[in-house]
Amino acid sequence: MFLGLDIGTSAVKAVLVDGDQKVLATTETPLAISRPHPGFSEQNPEDWWQATLDSIDALKAQQPAALSAVQGIGLSGQMHGAVLLDAAGAVLRPAILWNDGRSSAECRELEERFPALHQVAGNLAFPGFTAPKLIWVKKHEPEIFARTAKVLLPKAYVGYRLTGEMVEEMSDASGTLWLDVARRDWSDEALAATDLSRDHMPRLVEGNAAAGRIKGELAARWGMATPPVLAGGAGDNAAGAVGLGAIGAGNAFVSLGTSGVLWATTDRYAPNPQSSVHAFCHAIPATWHQMGVILSAASALGWWSEAMKIAPGDLLAPLGDAPSAPSPALFLPYLSGERTPHNDTAIRGAFIGLDHDASRETLTQAVLEGVAFAFKDCLDALGAAGTKLDQADVIGGGSRSRFWIGVLANVLGLPLNRIEDGERGGAFGAARLARMAATGEAPSSVCLPPRRLETIHPTPDLQNAYAARHARYRALYPALKGATS
């Protein structure tokens, strides 16, 4: 038996998986976010820990015998959050989260202090990343910074509470801006640019390697005769990729979640930071990945649903099963700004091309297409970094819509696969990493792909029509920026 934990922003999720990779039980414990000032986003690390205890306790109530047989535990989690600990391991302040925007000025400072940052870390300095947050803390909370002995990411903090060991793995460490992503090691120069050193960092392991063993008292609490191994784990997207079996060069997926991710697994380090592509280590050794990230994907449809006071399914139903032509309206989905390729926190969304014939169905289709066009921007940015995709799986809540996948296939010019369990999350990938850490099995024997239900192919006429619409979409960004800045 193997246990996967996903330390998310909105909840801690736990999944219990048997030796045949069958999910036996799942639990979820909700979390709250604190926003003490505009643009701030924080959580108390103790809340993650209590939610972790509650989630595993709930699994024990459902499957006591299975839980007692757990050999390994794996962690997935929200990336980039800064957990500051003193020399005794006590939390010094609430964790500053991935969606916190306070450190924009500090991003510019970091890039000025360390001109090689983009090449070493593989990314631009975004406010959501960890390193700029520490510059902010030193500037605004110097007494906290002076007492900081260790900086952990959210899932590593939970791992510390489980084992007493401070350990991080490569995929999550890549999102700090302190990792030399090509070398898979901390960068002394990047750390020095934030007035930190290796002493402030946890020990690094690969995601499928053992990071420690669960404390005896916790194993006893959950009826485990032998304390399970804790795996290094993975950041949330990398854990999702492990769960999908996307561990080989060329494997790709589109995630239609609240935000959107276009993921490509690579066998080399291939940064393209100027297009806001993320180049990170994978949770599997000697493997990397690229990501294009858009900030509003399924959440754009959620916004439109709320504005119309109609459920998303009822909005989509009149559109049918597949698109026949592009919508005459255009939607730019920058409701929360945009990351790839613009790195623009100020830009906002818009409908363009409305006339008297614009119907609810016209605008609903435009919303879906606007998100697809944003993914096409990501695909182009990955292509500029030398990555070519032949096909991709589609996951996330939006993957339930065959119409939306059809739009995406024609906009991206790629065959897209609808898969079984398309909403499977990072906790399942974490359970796979736990299995590898406990048994020593190879990734290729554990990280099997899900069953593909259907492949939706682009058609030449629609692909050409959408290419023309995307060109117009791209041309609108400068004008919109001038109108909203």
C-alpha cells in the first residue's frame, strides 16, 4: 500500500493506492487563505499540518487495515511558498504563497543583483516565486529575516513534521529561483543574491528517492507496524505528470484547471525565459520539463457562468459536440493578468467584435476559444525553446467538454487525447513516487499512462480558420495593454 498527499492551496488531499495502482480511498480537508493586504496571500503552516493529520486519520477510519500496510508516503504540493523557520524549527511568520504579488519590485532587484539568473534558474523572476519573497522579508521584516535559519516550501514543511528531516526535491526546488536547474543543485550565486547560503536550504533528493522515515509516534497513531518511507515527492504539476505517466521526452499534456498549463517533458534543460516559459527539473532523475502557464483557464468559464447566472454545463450544452467554425467574437482571457508569454500582472480581459447578433452561445464559444488561443501562445513559446509536440493528453475539469477539446485541437494543430480519470490529481502521482522510493522500482514500470478514451484530431479547414483568428487575437494584446495600463 502507498499513500499520496497533496498539500494544495484550497485543501489537503490524501489518496490510498494498492499494489495494482487501484485507488482504495480518498479524503480531502479544506484550507483557508489569509489576505491581510491587497495582493497578499498567506497561510499558516500549522493549518497544513493539522489538515494532513485529519486527512490521514480519515483514511484510517475508512481503511484501517490498508493504511496499516502502507510502505511509502509521497508528497505533492503547491509550489513557491516561503516557510521561514528559526534555528529550533519553529515557524516565524505565515507562509507567503505562490499567488502573492507583493514582491514585484524585489523581482527587479534580484535580476539586477544576479544577471545570470535567467540562464541558471531557467525562469524570469516572478513575484510568485520564492526568492523575491525573501528580499521582501529582509526589507520589510528585518527582524524575521535575521532569525531565519531555514526556508522550506509547503510540502517540505509537512515532510519535516512527518519525519523530522528537512528535505526538498528537484521539481519544487526549481520554482524557488535558487536552484541551478541544469546541475540539479543549489546555486550559491543565486542564494547570495538574496543574502542566503546553502545553510538556509534543505537537503536535496530526487522525487522518487527516499527522504526519510515517518516518526514512530505517527506510525503508531495510524496503526503502521513499520514506519513508512517518505519519498522526495514533487511539485503539483510534476506530480500530476507522474500520475499521467508523462516521464519521457515528448510526453505532453494540457491542464484545463482553474489556471492552465501546457506541459512538455524533456530530456535536457531547455530554458526560454524571455517568453515566460518555465524550465524546471522533473521529479524523475535526469529529466526536465517546460511549462507554459496561463492564469485563467477553467476559471474564465467559471467567471462567465457566474456573470450569466447559468451553470457551466448548461452554457456548454447548446454548443454541441464539436466546433464547426470560430466564433465571430474574440475573448482575451486575461482576467488575472497573464504569465506566458507576456509576464503581465496588470493586463485585463476583454470581449472584442461584438454586434447585435452576438448571442450567449457566441460569447460562450468565444470564452473557450480565448483560452485555447492563450494555450497556442504557450505552444509557440515552447517551440521557440526547441520543443515540438506531436500530441497531448487533456486533464482537469475542462477536459469533460468534448467541444472545448475540439477547439483546442484545432487551435493547437495537435491530436488531443481524452483520458480515463482526467481529473486525477497530484496525490496519485505522489503515491507513485512513494512506491518507487519504498521498492526501488524503475519509473518506467510504475508510471504507466492512463487509458485513452478518444483522440480528437484537428481538421485542415478549421485549423486554418483558427490560425487566422489567433493572429488577430495576438495583434490585440498591445492595444489592450495600452487601454488597461
